[in-house]
Amino acid sequence: MLKLYTHFITKHFKAVIVAVTIITGIFGYFAQYLSIDASAETLLLENDQDLKLTREVHGRYISPDYLVISFSPKADLLSDATLSTIRNLKESLLKINGVESITSILDVPLLQSPPKPIKEVIGNVQTLESAGVDKSLVQQELTTSPLYSKNLVSGDFKTTAIVVNLKDDAKYTELLSARNQYILLKQERELSKEEKLQYDMARKEFKAYRDSTRDETHQLINNVRTAMQPYKNEGELFLGGVMMAADDMISFVKNDIEIYGVAILVIMVVILWIIFRQIRFVVLPIVVSISAVIITTGINALLGLEVTVISSNYVAMQLITTLSLVIHLIVCYREEYTLFPDVSQRELLEIVFERMSIPSVFVILTSVAGFGSLMTCDILPIIDLGNMMNIGVTISLLVTYTLFPAMMMLFKKEAPILVFDKAFTLNESFATIVEHHGKLIIGVVVSLAIFSILGASQLVVENSFINYFKQSTEIYKGMKKIDNNLGGTTPLEIVVKFPKAAPVEAKSETTTPALDGFENEFDEMNSDAKYWFTEQKMQTILKVHDYLKSLPEVGNVSSLGTLSKVGRIIKDGKDFDNFELALMYNELSPEYKKILISPYVNIEHDEARFVIRVVDSNKELRRNELLQTIQKGLESEVGLEPQNYRLVGMMVLYNNMLQSLFSSQISTLGLAVLSLGGMFLFLFRSLKIAILAMTVNMVPISVIFGIMGFANIPLDMMSITIASIALGITVDNTIHYYYRFREELKIDGDYIASMHRAHGTIAFGMFYYSLATIVGFLVMVTSNFIPTLIFGLLTVIVLVTAIVSDLLFSPFLVVFFKPFGKGGKLKK
């Protein structure tokens, strides 16, 4: 079958090249529709109960999308020049399509400048724009009020936040809700045939609308940046916010795919030329790689698979696989040419394919088994990565074994230039080390094992968004500024449910005389609100608020307790009483109620909400530990029952995703090792070989985890997938080497001599492929997107470790244990 296939390809090579070109063009057309999604939705567990609860909570409270501008003016914060700058910037921002309102020091209600009875405050809310406001009192209020200090203004009163509130997209919310209702229903029971069709339709409608609005969001953010530009000379202006982080991640991912894809190819062209010194052996790997990537991208787009932060490096990983296949074919072709210089080009290709087809097919099968293990994960982007890579490596094999022989027929048979091969002696040096320095190899491996165990013990599972960006980028500077001066960046929400109790109808003893005449009218308006604000509830809210504020990782806490504490300043040390809070709940204008009360209380559901901002740049922050500490503290310190409070929001959901990813990667890695061991067992029919091969393949994984532990590189949604990549790269080398070693052993049955011959043949392909990819991937360390930088660096380390392990440790184990049997039995 193989000879028939090769004969067909080489006989009809022109038609094959045309066919592959047309197929590449067709899929290239669809490749342009591959979408990139870095939204929060891609980083969540769909079966997460906290996700369901978060969606319910956000449906009950005002949670608009927003951007945050941090402004550190050169002049005093309350100077006329600074206020004029804020005012002009505000006017520019309000002209932008998609901006609903602006919250700044010009707009917030002033409750203490000067302090007044609550009745007067409600009737005439003062702001900085009000006539006759005393700026000295305003500064005192902004720097001391729990509402604004280290929230709207920094503690040193040199930086302020300008919050750009965005218009609610009702259609987006409607389509999201329509899709989510089927997701929730799917978790409870199996969907009917009609429900499945409706779910599929709802999912497609939501995706189509989200994709259509993504460009609008990107343009909105660019417009905000443009509006900020004229005021850069007035002080430091930085833009931040979750939406900006997501938008910048998409931009970085796009740039990395485009820039580094081209840069890697250019560098590889140079390296391939240095190694082979023949145009054909430079053109072939590049053309085959580009064709395979384009076809794979088109298939991904047609299947509706999206590139996320997690799967953004699938192009680079497919490039590694394709180059490995092509370079091994080239090295084998050059080797066979020196053995059979008189045969025709077609016959030479048949010899090459006969020798390389079985190990190449098993390389792809093992890769499919390895990446297939990712699909057992609960996280959709990880599953998509597994699908993308399985499609990619399969396409790489098909395109390589179709395009390589067809294109080789275009060239006349020509003797290979072996200048680099003769100068390259590292493979023979490795063989000498294996033969004479086995104890040294064992010592190094044992040292690496100790290093890996110690390093892996220091690994942490973290997800710090601020550390995804270089310190020179605007988003890093903005997030750092907000973290250090304006109360933190990462949101966390806590919802406290109050046990049902009989309504208390007695009037508060602390009601001020000034309010007595107002009380009857208020009773008629809304008695429910009045009776909801009880002393017991307020004590609970204040206890929760104070406990959360005491945690060192927490930058700011906003709740009803924040407003209650303002009363201590207005009322000479006394909190607002229950009646006064109820009065504000009903009588404040919607504009100010939306800032002070509505985000933190829901009377209908009898609950209070606490919005925490965690200092993301805190190097000591351990998010999972913080969440556990808060849960324990709410019970032991505050006295809440577990069923009466819930932690929700993006920090909880991201942490759940990471913990699930970590635990699933342990299980999937184990599954991958078993699958690959089964592949080795099937290929070589030897349990001993399978065990030795998997032992060798664990070395790069162990080294990577050790380095990450000592270098304080956390396991997150990007770096945790490096284990699968390390396994895939090492397995490729191991299969090629073991297969060639077995062939060489059949010549004379001498393990040492066979080892030298294997190092003198197949090792060239292993070294050349590793060299080309190592130099190419080093370019990634210049990326502004830290996950791409770390991925490139870790991939280089994996490649170096894999080649050393496969050409030192692996042959040593083969020579020592003789897994292929005694040489005499294999001798021809």
C-alpha cells in the first residue's frame, strides 16, 4: 500500500501539487473567519455552580461594564486647572458612542462638605460643581470618607479615578440569557431534540452578535484613548478596566500570531539554509508548514473553534510537529542518497518513505493520544485546544506525506551538500558520553530529579492578569496605578442572605426630631424599606465590612456599611440609623442612589452585597488561599452560617477554573502517559521498551516544573499546558530514535555499535529540527504579552531538555537494559 501510494504521488506529482494548492486556497479563504476570543466567558467552567449564582446575582444588581482612567495631575487635584481638565475630558468622553455616563470627583455627592442633617442632604445634594462649595472641606471629605478615600482618590490626594460607565447592551444581555437558560437546563437533565436545536440556534446567535460587537468595543476603547491624548501633558493618564484587559489580550494574541508566525518562519529559513545549503531543503519545510497551518486554520474556522488565550499558540505547536516530520524526511533522503546514489528520484523517495512512514505515523498517533487527553477537561478552551491540535497534527502528516514527495519530483536529483553535517560533531560526542560516562549521566539525571521535586514543591496555581503584561505597556501601568492608589483591580463579590424574621414595627429610638414630621409621609410611601433596615442587619453588614477591610490583600470594600460609616462623620461619631438609611433608599435621586445604595442592597431578596477589589499586583497574594480565608473568617469571625453567604464574581470563577485545570491536568497527564505507553507497547511489542521510553519522556516535564517552581512562574491557564507540549516533543524524538536503533541493531546485534550508528544517522534530524525550532521560538521572548513570552521560553527549554534526554539518557538506558533482546537473536 505504501509503495502504491508513493508511486501514485510521484507519478502524478503535478496534479497533486495543484490539488494541494487548491485545497490550501479554499481553506485559506475560510481561515480569515477564524475568530479570537479573550473574553471572560472563555475562562469559565460551564458546569460551575458559582457561575450560575454569579449570573443570578448580576441580574439583581447594577453591574455595568466600565473603564477606569487614573489621573495624576501636575497641579493640585482641586485646582481650577485640574478640575477644568477633568471637566473637558468628561465632555469629550460623553461624546463617544457607547458611553453612558462619567463618574468623577465632579459628580459624586458630597455628604460632609459641610455636614448637614440627612433631610437637608437628600433635598439638596451638593457636588463639586455646586455653587459656593468649600474646597478645603471637599478635600477633607474625599480623603477621609469611606466612600471615596483610596477608591475615587488616592490616600495622598494626588491621583483620582474617572469611571467611564458604558451603555448597557440590551440585545447582548438578551441573547446571553437565552443561551444560558439552555446551559442551565442541560446541567439538570438531557435536552430534548427540539431543545437541542433551540440551544444550538441561541448559541450561534449569541456568538454572531458578540463577534459583530467586538470591533465596536475595540473602537470604543480606541476612542477613549484618543479622547485622553490631548490631556497627557496635564499629568499621568492611564486607562484600565476588565474590558480593556480583554481587548488588549485579543490585540496581543493577534499581533503574536501574525508577527511571531512570520518571524519564526524567517528565522527558520536562515537556519535551514545554514544546515542544508540547498534551496529545495529550505523551500520544502516552509511551504509544507504554511500549507498545513492554513488548512488547519480553515478547518477550525469552519468547525466554529475559536482561538483563546489558552489556544493562541496552536500555530506554533503545529509548526513544531510539521518541521519535525519534514526535517526527518530530508535527513533520511540525504542519508539514503549517499547509500544509493544511482537510483532514480522516484525510487529514492520510495526507500525514504518505507523507512520513515511507520515512525512518522506513530509520532502523529502518539500526539493525537496526548492532545486527546486534554478533551477530558471541563474547560471549553482546553477542549478546543485538544481538538485544534489533533486536527493540526493529522493535517501535518497528510500534507507532509503528500506535498513532500510531489515537490521533490519537481527538482532534479542532486547530491546533498554535507558541509554542516561534517562540521557538526555534537551527536558523536553524545554517543561517546553514553559509551564511556554512564555514571555521569545517572548522576545528572538524579540531580535533575532532586531539582525537579524541590522546584515542583514550590509551584503555585495563580492567575494574575497584571503579570500578563510587560511593565512598559499602558495596561500594566494603569492596573499598577489603580492597585497602588485606588483600591485594587481584581473584583470579588460577597452576597449575604438574612434569615427571615418578623417585621419590626416600632420606630427607631434614635430617629432625629428633625425627621419626625417627615415620618408619616414616608410610612405611606414605602414601609417595606423602612422595616428592612434593622439594627441587627446593619450590625451584620458592618461586621462583614470591617472583617473584609482588615485583610491585607484587600484594597477596597464597598457596601452599605460604607455609607453607614459616613454617618459617623456627619453625626459626631454615630452611624446612620435604620430610618435614615431607609429614607435615603427611597428619597435619593436615581443618579446618586445608583452610586450609594442600589449596588449593595436588594430588599426583595433580603440580601446585602459587598464588592471587594483585591490588589492584583501583591506578590504575596494567593487567590485560592484568600478565598478560603474569607470563607472561614465569615463563619468564625463574623458568625455567619455557611448557607447564608456566597462568594461570587470573576475572581471566584477564575480560581475555580484554575483549580479544575490543575486537577484535570494531573489526571489527563496520567492518561496521556498511559496512552503513550500503550503506543510504545504496540509499536515495539515490549513492556520493557514502553517503560524505558516513558521514563525518558518524563525528564523534560519534570525539569520544566522544577524550573517553573524555582523561577516563581505560576501554573495558570497558559503555562499549565506546557506539560502536554513537553510530552509531545519528547515522544516524537523517542519514537524516531528507538525505531532507528532497532533497525541498526539488526545489522550486527551490537548495542554500542548500533548506538553510534543511530547517533550518526537519525540524530542529525533530531538535532536539526530542534536547532531550527529553538532559534525560531527564542524570538517570542520579545513579546509584550507575558504568556507568549513564557510559552516561547519554556518551549525552548523543553526542546533542549528533550534532545539531551533522548540522545544521552535514552540510549544509556537502552544499552544498559538491552530491551530489544540479545543482539545475536536480532542479527540478520
